[in-house]
Amino acid sequence: MSLKLTILGCHSATPRVNAHPTAQFLEIRNHNFLIDCGEGTQVQLRKYSIKFSKIKHIFISHLHGDHFFGLVGLISTFRLLNRETELHIYAPKGLKEIITLQLKLSNSWTNYPLYFHELTSLKSKLIFEDSKVEVHTIPLNHRIYTNGFLFKEKLGERKLNISAINKHPEIQICDYQNLKIGRDYTLLNGEVIKNKNLTLAPPQPKSYAFCSDTSYFPEILPIIKNVNCLYHETTFLKDKEELATSTKHSTAEQAASIAKQA
């Protein structure tokens, strides 16, 4: 499975015994991403048996407390666990100042590299990329600067068609990687075998869009079009639409409308 999402919390700002503020753990193409980090996220990670050491990248949508109050605790726990691996945090400008002050006043500096990638753009931006995955911001419409995040797999390597390869004994295991990346194979007699005759197409890349607190904002549709999985915040039912508008949240019907159009 190339994409797995664990909802650690999806409740609103006020505390409840059996519900937790926003936090998600996304597994995609051998990457492990933490999305938002509300209060109690550490407990939820333990509950779902998610190893803390897997987390190398954290994405924070905005600086309302129910989306990041669990972060300084998690950062401190990493220190207590003698973490050495670097940690990257992608968040609106201001979070670095908040976290640094907390660590300073508690004399709890990390013993591992901690990097903040400050987000300020009002347009969708590529903020993370490697050979397998890329992450883009999704500008949202909330009371303060807020982003969602679009996680996209890149097209993977082609799959070996072993039955076809076995028809050509001179193709060796050492040739497999060239076939996986799409290269044709030239036999000793000069005949060229097209790559498509020796391999199978890779699975279609998957994508996940996380849309945090936002009012109804169809401007995001071009960014999330044809996404495989969508999470869209909804705080109110339709009878509270005026309240949703004034607080810049979405109703369930509005979130469903975005999903239908995407």
C-alpha cells in the first residue's frame, strides 16, 4: 500500500474526553508525514503504535492552538528519546519564534538538528520534493494565514515483465535497473527490444489533499482536482451557515460540495 492515512484527531478547539484536536499521520511512498499537531498528539501516536522515530517532516496548517499546541511537547519528547535525526517543520512564519521561546525558557534545547521552513506565500507553492513525493501548499481562507497541503506521489519505476524477460537469456539481473527506468535493451546481434515489451506500466501515482480550517473556498479546486483522497474541514451543519461564514469555517454541505467538484 503506497498511501495510508491515520486520523489522530479531528475535533475542534474545545477539549473532549474521547476526541482530539487536529493531527494526522500520512504514510506515502515510504515517507512518514505528521500533519498538524494538536494537543494530545503524542498520546494518539502511542495509541496507534506509530514510532516517533518515523517522523522526519511535520506540516502545520496555521497558528491556531488546536493545530500546533502539541508540537513543543513532541519536540521535547524527541530530545528525551535521544533523537539524532534531523526534523523539518513546515509552518507559517511565527511558529519558529513561538517554539524557540518555549525551548529557551525551559532550557530544553534539542540535541538533534531542527529546521523551520517558514511559509508566507498566498499562492500554491512546492515546499518539499524528492524522487518519490512532492508536497504543495493549498492556500485557504481562514481568519489567519492558513494552508492546506497536497501530497503527490511521482510516477514510479516500471515493473519487470519476468515472463517476457525470460525469453531473452542474455538479459541479466544487472540489466534490470535500466529496464525499470524505461530504457530499451539491445541484444548482442544489434536487435533493439522496446522497453514496453519487457516491462509493465507502474501503478498510477496517488495523491492526498488536506484542507484545514477554511470557509467555503472553491478557488482551491484547480489545485486538488482529481485528488485520490480529500480531507476537508467542516465545523458546522447547514443550519449554522451564517456562523460558519463569520468564523471562516465550512459547513458539512460546503465540504461535500468541494469534494464533489474535485
